Amino acid sequence: MRAILSHTPGPAPTLVLEEIDKPQPAADEVLVRVNIAALNFFDSLIIADLYQFKPPRPFSPAAEMAGIVEAVGEDVSGFKPGDRVCGYHSGGCAREYVTMPQAALSHIPDGVSDEQAASIMVTYGTSYHALKDRGQLQKGETLAVLGASGGVGQAAVELGKLMGARVIACASSDDKLEFCKSCGADDLVNYSRDDLKSRLKELTRGAGVDVIYDPVGGAYSEAAFRAIGWLGRFLVIGFAIGDIPKIALNLPLLKSADIRGVFWGAFTQRNPKGNQANIDDLLDWLADGSLKPHMDSLFALEDTGQAIEKIVARDVKGKVLIKI
């Protein structure tokens, strides 16, 4: 079978397309023929050994996929050959076949496309876990989303609205903010032009933001935190800008605010039942049309490196997909 592999740490051009043996499922595993794989910003970090998780090499990028069950192990009871499935696989899905534990897979509901199903596992899974489990976002609260036009940002905007929050989308250009508006954002902040702290305080009439969703990092983190409200929750998602911020601890003290880490990948391993319940919610919302993931672009398998470079260049609005 064909697979995109990372043999040595480095940027996207270090990835290679190779023929490798087709895997066979263990007793508790499912063999899936991958139709669509989806990429995320962290793929650029993992292949460069800059992410908190370092899989053994060689591995493939793309941690989420949708496809068809080809075979099942003898202990598998929830799936059968021919089932349409989606799932999260830390070893990478930019390949023609993957084997996965049955606990990592979900059935794709009727009416949901492979492209849609492959798009929700990481971005929507991360954002829903962040807002529901870590941020405890409540109906009527305010939610500020940094990097709101990216994969997880768009998901947070859309889910925040579904959960009944007032959503303030923050991004680096008016073009990106128009996209956020189309995803349901109530208010827009261009932090390349406006002072982020002042604008967030203005939009909340001085009360501050209840929940801040930050996948960006850098100087924007502290600026946003200085606009947090009483008992606010600041969600640390990642550091797309590259710099890991250092926030003075007097800031959360003054607002009795929390800084809460969000590591969705570890959550899927430590609480698989909780994650499965979250994914079931997301798939139900896909099926009834409440969620509408935006597809930015579709690349061929052999062009996976180019797809990752597009994400690194921040030339993305929504999901970048790989057609296997």
C-alpha cells in the first residue's frame, strides 16, 4: 500500500511517499481502507519533533480519517466489513490502510459525507472538549476565540454558538473575520489592527470575557487574559504563533480566573468513554445539519507535504483534506 512517511525530523519536504506492507488487524483492532484523511497545524510540529507527542518513526501525518471497514479482529463486536467509519489515529492516516482499536472508531451516520466526518475528530473534538469539559461554557456567557479562522478556531466559533454563547471572533485580517462571521460569530476583533485587550473590554462593557479560547499563543495570550472577566476560564489550546507565553500569576489572582490546559489527545486515551460521548454529539449535529465544517482544500496523497505547507503559511480557512 502507499503511505506518506516521516523518517527524519524536519519540515514538510522531508516527507516521502513509499510502498509499505498492508497491515493486519490484531484481535481487538479494525482494518480500515482510508478514503479521506484530514490535516491539522500540529502535523507540521509532529514531523519536526516539536510537538509534545513524538511517535516512533516512520509514521504518517494526518491523525483523523474517514473510510470503510475492510476487516476486523476476532474480538471486535461493534464493526463489520463494509461499515463507514471515522476515527482518530495518533500513528497517522496519510496512507491507504490503517489498523485502529475499535474504541477509536465511530460509525458515520447516513447523510454525512466522508469529508465532513474526517473533519470533526480533532478540530471539533478538541474544541468541544475544551468548551464543554474544561471551559464549562454556559448559555449566555461570552466566548472569545483567538485564531478564529483556523481549524480549531472555526470549530470553537461554531460550537460556541451551538452552546448558546455570545462569540467574539479574533483574527489577523478582515478577510478572515468575514469568514468567522459566516460561521456564526457575533462580534469581530482584528488583532493586527486593534488593541486586543481594549477591544475585548469594550465589547463586554468592561465586564470581561467569560471564556477565552487560545490556540495562538505569543503576545496575544497575555493581551487577551488582561480582558478576562471575574471567574473567567482561559483555555490553553496551543501555540500556532510559535512563542509560548509567560503570564504573570497576579493576573489570574486579580480576577479569580483559571488557566486551564487542553490536551485532547491525552484525553482520548485517559477517558475514551467521555471522548466517545463527545464524538457522538458531534456526529449527531453533523447529521441534523447543526454543524457544517468548512473544507478549505483537497489534496492528493502524494501532495501531503504541500498541504502541510499551506497550513504553516496560515493560508487556510477551515479543514485541509487528503483524498486517498
